[in-house]
Amino acid sequence: MSIVITLEQSLALRDKGAVLVDARSPAEYAEATIPGAVNVPILDNAERAEVGTLYKDAGKQVARRRGVELVAPKIPAMVERVAKLQENTSLPAVVFCWRGGMRSLALAQFLELAGVPARQMAWGHKGFRKHVLEFFERAQWGRVIVLRGLTGVGKTKYLHELAKHGHPVLDLEGLASHRGSAFGNLGLPRQPGQKMFEALIWDQLRKIDSDGYVIAEGESRHIGKVALPVELYKTLQRETSVWLNASLQQRVKNILNDYPAIDSLKEDFVGPIKALKDKLGNKKVAAYLAMLEAGNWTKLVGDLMENYYDPLYRHTFPERRIEVDLEPEETAIERLKAAINKVLAEPPKG
């Protein structure tokens, strides 16, 4: 019996709870993988480079024999690790490498020989990447209702509140590990690479039927160092927007709540503030740095909103919109839900 299965079969097993095992090197895994996959590398970064060099310089046979020498001592530990991961499922592990070659085949066979059920995913991560790109090209997901508003209005907060109330949401800033502003990466984990970001979006958006909907924040094309897929970005512009309003005082409060332990991040603010010199001038930047040094966060955040963020983002005020006042906060979610239902009652915008 062949242990090779298709990408579609592999993803179906994943959705049922099967363990996905990425047999590539740690460096390849760190760049991008299938969301949820665990790295059990056949070769580490240095070993992969060594075998690759031998393949080019001495030929396939020499490279393969060296590969066997490197892998052989690791087999028991690799088998044990996958077996532990499978303790809570009877489904076979799905093993993949770059394009369904020797690395995933070898690990899948080792597992099978040891009595640990395993399958090899055909075409590997390369095939999965093609699948993700085609998904975005087809753009067959449902409607995307977009929350917009000035900086600090609380779009992410209310996105999460809507999720608690049963609405499907797509948290693009959460997936990008970036708040989408000049200071957006402060206090957050490192951003994923572009390929991984797209894979994470795919994993969320594929769950939305073509006749369904999802709620997202309005974003520019780039969120920090990653970019939204073109067709998804276009989708964000189509529907009537839900525009959130809040007072400057409330927005400042929201920002200060979004940046925990803010005094510990003082040094991290210096660079982004200095980067505003071309737009705001030396005098204003010097004033901001003085506020930062003094720990006058309320004044600094409020001034940045009035003089930088609000003028910058007022052009995003959409012509087709339903406005929602978020104050008083106690009843904001009900007004927001009513606005979303009003958008959904309209015919989809093509």
C-alpha cells in the first residue's frame, strides 16, 4: 500500500485533528509552514547545507549516503517525538518536506516501520504554497464587513467583542503581529514572513462560505512588513463600511491600554518618533521626545493623534458608511451589531 496521499487528503486529515509533521530544516520551517505543523527535521540547517553541497559537487549517490549517516542516529528520537504527538489521535501523521521528496518519504517510512501510522503528503510545502496562492486568486470567500475609524477608536477591541457574540471575524493585525501603525510592532512578537502570513489568512478565510460573511478591520495594503494579498485587499474596499466614532479622550485611553507596561518601551519609541521628522518637523519631534522622556504618555498620545494620525487617516473616511458612536461603552456592542446587520441586509457589492 502506498503511503503517499494528495494535498487535499492531507488537509482533510489535518482538519480532523491529524498531526502535520514538517520534515524540513528549522530555517525552512521558520520561514513558512502549514499552520499548526510541528517541525521534526530530518536534517538541521548545517546538515542540509552540507548534503546540498555534496549533491552539487560529488553527485546524488555520495550526497544520499552522507544523508543516511547524518540521519541514522536521530531515527529513534524522531519516531518517539511523533508518537508522543499522536497520543490523542488514531489518525496517521501527515509528513511533508519541500516538494514531497526524500526527506518526508524517509521519515514517513521510519514511522511506519516503527508502528506509528504515517502518510507522506505529495508535492510538499511547495504544493501547499501553490494551493494558497490559487485560493487568493479565486477570491471565492464570502462578504467581508469592514470596521473603520480613526486611530485608537478600538477596532480590534470590538472585533474581539463581536467574536464573543458569535460573529465570524478575521483579525488581520493579530495574524500579522502588528497594530498597523508607526508604533505597531512595539511589545508584540516578531512578525511572520509574507508566506506564513498568507498561510495564516488562508486558514481563517477558507472557513467562510461563499454565501457567508466575516468581519475585519480596515487596513492599508501593508501591515508592518507584510502585505495583504491583492484580491483580499480589493475585497476590503467593496462593502459599505461600519465607521466607529469615539472621543479623543476615549481613544487616548484605548491606546494606553493597548500598549502594556508602556514605560518599559520608552527606548523603543525613540526611533519611530524620530522617523516622523520629515512629516512633522524637527521642533515637533523634539517636543515629542521630551514628552517621552518625561513619561507624559497621555499628552504624547493625544498630540500624536491630533497632529499626525488623524490628518493622515481622515482620507480613509468612506463614502458608503454606517456610523456607530461607541460612547456610552456599555451599549456600544448592540449598536455595532445593528449596523452590521444593516450592511448584511444590503445586496453584496460587486
